[in-house]
Amino acid sequence: MFVHALKQIGRFSFEILSSMGRALRLLSSALIRRPDHRNIPLIIGQVYQLGVLSILIIVCSGFAIGAVLALQGYTQLVRVGSESALGLGVALVLVMEIGPVVSALLFAGRAGSAVTAEIGLMKATEQLASMEMIGVDPIARIIAPRFWGGFIVLPLLALMFSVVGVWAGSLVAVDWLGVYSGSFWSVMEQGVDFFDHVMKGIIKSIVFGFVVIWISLYQGYDSLPTSEGLSTATTNTVVFSSVWILVLDFFLTLMMFEL
Amino acid sequence: MQSLKIEVLVGVFLLISLLCLGFLAVKVSGFSLGKSNDRYLLYSHFEQVGGLTVRSKVAISGVEIGQVLAIEYDQETMNARVTLEIDSSISNMPSDSTASILTEGLLGSKYISISLGAEDQTLSEGDEIFDTQSAVILEELIGKFLIEQF
């Protein structure tokens, strides 16, 4: 009985280690290769698939979150008569935290799961294997462009998210609730520093983009070639990405806290 | 045709996100390069800076003309030495001007207000504002008030 339990633990940790190894091998083989100008159209295609098609969900969510932040912040700040700090609050929260985190979560749900399902289905229908048969490297042709596409796109989507959020916040605060627009923008400008706040948000979203697209590619590439395996892989992508985003957000904030 | 459309949309996407970066830099964080090039430095000593911070604003008649660059303890004069960075377009401040630390509103941040003097000589790079008024510390004020009461 005891030996059996030990065997289970051993098998479990072996599985975790070997899957980490396979994920690292996939990443390194996608990254370490000669840059090939013929791959650029493929990357542009992925920027379209992962980025341009995600704009709508990013803009809608950014607008709603910015508006809600302004509304909630206003009801609290107006009690102490400092609603002029509303712009600062909305902008800081969006640029440093909510922009990178929520756009990464949305990206994992919208684009990451699509990448996993696409590659998983390619694997299940043996398209990847037949590519290899005719001498085309599936890592160069399928994995690498998706990796670079996702890596480029997420920071840009996070920027859009923050900007739309700030704009929605100003719409609610200035045009609807009647906060004086001069103080809304000038307190924001004085309080938000480009290197201290905006850059930290950008660094966060670069890390998130790397992690999300890596998880998505690995889950698709490593999925079992069955319909159940495909559904597990897609679920894993969303679950693992979300958890990693939130955990990494904490550690990144901790690291950059005193910077 | 299809790939042309995709390329155009990707181009638009990249342009929009660059514009977003520009918006965050200029409008939200008030970031601008070379701001310190056309500025000059003034110094002044305060008995008490209480709550004044680096990047606090410096104003004349409430209009921002510069910011606080550094605050440090001066061992020779045994009080705080504040370095002010003033916009070079403000070039005719009389040398007997007064610098005082005031508070924006009741609970707002501290800033330096410069009241102009009457001297013909003007302040320029590296000069010191001798006439200063320290920050008012609310706790001290309340303490004095209580002592007077009893």
C-alpha cells in the first residue's frame, strides 16, 4: 500500500518533469533557428489572426472596465471631496495592473485556446506528421510564426486596452459625473510617470505574452490525438494561462515594487 | 487579394497600437524628452520642508514654472537645501524674491510658491533664493493652539 502510494507520487513527478522538458524543448527549437525572411508573411498572418481579430473584445472590455473604475472610484472619492484624483486612480490602475492582466486573460481565452485547438487538430489529423514526411519542418512553419505573432501582439493589445479604459473613464467622470476635466487630466499627468508606471505595465504584458503563447503552443503540440485529448488541451491552455498570469503578476509587481 | 487585405489590417493594427503608446506617454504620463535642456537651477535653504517631494511643482501666482529637482540636508547651514529647476522662459525674477512652501488645498500635496521681489538684479543659473518660508506643519500648529488654550 505504502509502496503503491510512493509509486504514484514518483510517476506524477516524473510526468510533470518530462512535460516541462518537452515544453522547454519545443520553445528552444522554435526560438533557436536562423531568421528566415520567408517566415515574415507567416508571422504577419498570425498577427492578423491573434491580434487584429482580438481588437474588438479588447476594446469592448477595456471600455467597460474603464467606465466601471471611474464610477466606483467616484462614489468613494466624492465622499472626501477629492474626485479630482479620479483620473490618476483610473489611469494608474489601468496602466499598471488591469490593462496587462485582463488583456492577457482575454488573450488566453480568445487567441490562446484557438492556437491550441488548431495545432491539436493538426496533430490529430496527422498534418504535422505528413509535413515532416514531405520535408517541411512543422516547428519552423507552424510553431515559430505563432510564437512570434503572439509575443508581438499582446503588449500592443494591452496598450490599446489601457488607452480605451482611460478614455472611457474620462467619458464617465468628465462628461457624465461632471468632474472638472482640467483636474482630471492634469492630476493624471502629474501622478503617472512614463518609466515608473507605463513601462512597468509594458514589461508585464511582454512577460504575459511570452507565457500565454508558450503554454498554448505546448498544449496543442503535446495533446493526445483524440477528441478528448483536444478538449483537455484547450481547457488546460485557458486554466494554466490564467493561473500563471495571476501568479506572475504578483511576483512581477513584487520585483518592480522598489525599482 | 486576401493577403493584401491582411497585410493592410496588420499595418493599421500596429499603427493604432503605436498611437496608443504615444497617448499613454504624452497625455497620461506627461512624458517629454529634452525637458531639462531649457531649464536652469536655483537653490534655497528651508528650516522645514515637511512633505515637499522631488518633482513637486514650483509656481508663481499659482502658475507652474518648474519643479523640485532635489532635496538634501546641508551640513554647513544645518537645514534642508532644495534644488529648483525653473523653465528658462521665466528669466526676470528679482533676486530678492521669496520662496515659501505651501499646501494645495487642505489635504493636497506641498509645492513651492515664489513671491516676486522688487530688486533690479534678476536670478540666474546657480543663484540662491535667500528669503524662504518653511512648510507649516499641521501637528505643530495644533500643538501651539492647544498650549495657548490651557
